Amino acid sequence: MTPFDQNAAADKDSGIFGLPFTPDESKLILIPVPWEATTSYGAGTAKGPQAIFAASKQVDLYDPNLGNFFEAGIAMLTNPSHIQEWNEKARHAALKIISGAIKNKKDVDGAVSTANFYSEKLNDYVYNETKKWLQQNKYVGLIGGDHSIPLGGIRAFLEKYPDMNILHIDAHADMRKAFEGFEYSHASIMYNVISKTSLEKLIQVGIRDYCEEEAIFIKNNSSRIHTFFDAYLAEQKMIGKNWSILCDEIIQLLGPEVYISFDIDGLDPRFCPHTGTPVPGGLDFNEVIYLFKKIAQSKRKIIGFDLNEVSLGALTLNDSAIIDPATEWDANVAARLLYKLCGLVLC
């Protein structure tokens, strides 16, 4: 390992969080997935991994609760160019439908087929990449991109951890079946997890935007899905129940091995104003950190995670761009969430 001073400013050529580790030297591998093929409102999540990487250089590594967990090694892989190419092709096709530019059934079917084709290729890539690192006894975190990206990774995790549960933090239920015709829509990720994998239990927290079809799907799959709607959590706090007790209600439903799927819009929008589909309400940043802390204290093992829907809005980010600090806020928040998630996995 290159000599490293955790108290110094991050070196320009350093890795995620300013760390000097290579993937081979690291216990935790972060896989960037720059993807937003089916985003249906705001855009920009394909730039999320790069924006989080840039913001991570400002994160202080000292953690009084988790210690110097970074010493186990954390490395983020480079953005795969072929994924960016697939995303552009899938996005080009999907936008024809999302924008209403095409109406002819043949044209619509062709555009849907193209978007689904590249989405399936993405799922296979994420599955194979995740499985490769898990087989090397590494931990893995996925960084999106929109929230469709972890399906392949979750499949790989379930092969290694068949009894794992998922803790899903989000503003949206993500239970729509093939939203707008796209089988692997960002709005369909948890429908696909429930209908296409063997996952035994999904615990959702912060959900506040969902349709009747999703409510029915949740009810019909109550043996596998338990949803802590944001309205319930807010009302309980209003009548005097403290957040610690609510965290206990959430945690008691989780098994010993937990995978966290985190859509940043699960937070109050003041922490992520540029995310694609912000919704009023949601969790406070410190409430999430406290929930993480209580999960660790409960002796449950966080085995992996994904972090998604971090967007720079309409800003185009490239190597020479000067980022508007107001727009960068979402990535700043996400980088700190990411560091805590890394700590949970490594401790």
C-alpha cells in the first residue's frame, strides 16, 4: 500500500475517499453502474457514481463509532465504458416512449424491446461482476445510476447468502410491473426482486409515493414484504413515539444477514433536491445514521448494499466541468452515506 496520511488532504490521483488501495488490496469493492435508461422524470443519475467519487475526497475518515474501518481497504472500480454505451442506446429508445414522441404500436414495441434488451445485458453484467468479487471473499457495494441497477447484484448475493433480507429505504415502493412497458424500470426494481428471486423478506422504510396496484401487490405478498410507510412513521413521532423505538420495530423484522438497498430520495428532499423523483416527507439524515447504528448494535451483519438515484440534475459533468456547489449537494450527502455503509459492511 502507498504511504497514507488519513489526516491530510486527498491526493489528486487517489481512489474513493482519497484512499490509496487497489481492488486487490481491498476488502470492499464498489462497483459503479452509470445507468438511467428508464428514468421517467428528472435525469442525471448516470453521472451519480462519478459525482459521488468526486465528493468523497472531502469526507473525513475519522469515525468515533466505527473506528478506522477504511484500513481494510475500499476501492471503487472505474466507470465501464461499455455500460455507458448501452445506457445511451437504451435511453435513446426509452425517451421516445417517455416523451410521447412515438405512438405507433410497432414503433413503441421496438423501442421497448431495445430498452429491455440493454437492461438485460446490464443485469447480466452486474450479476457477473458482483459474483466475481464475492467469490474472491470480497464485500461488494453497488453505486448507481437509477434504482434498476441492483437486480443482477441481488441475484449474486442471494447465491452466497440465501437467507439474507433486504432493507429498502426509498420514497417509492418500486413495485410497478414493467412501468411504461420497461420490464427493468427503475420503478419496478422491488417488483422484480419479489417476482424473480428467492428473497424471503423485504423490509421497506420511508415509502410515501405509490399507486393502488403497488399497495395491492404489497398486501398480496405480506409474508415477504413489510412496509413502514412514511405516513406511519411520521404519525408515530407526532404522538410521542421516539425514533429509537421505531428503529427497534424495523430491526426486529430483519434476519441475521442484511443487504441494504438505498434510494437517496428516501431522505427528506432537502438532502437530495436534484434526485429524479423527489417527494415531500422522508427520513432525516441523522435518523438514517442512527438506524444504521442500531442495526450494527443488534449484531446483524450488513453483507452488502446499493446506493442509487444520486443526480446532478441537468448539469453535464465531465473532467473539465466546474460543478455548481448547490448542485453538488446531493453527491456530498451521498458520499457521507456511502462511507457509513462501507463502515457497516467492514465492521
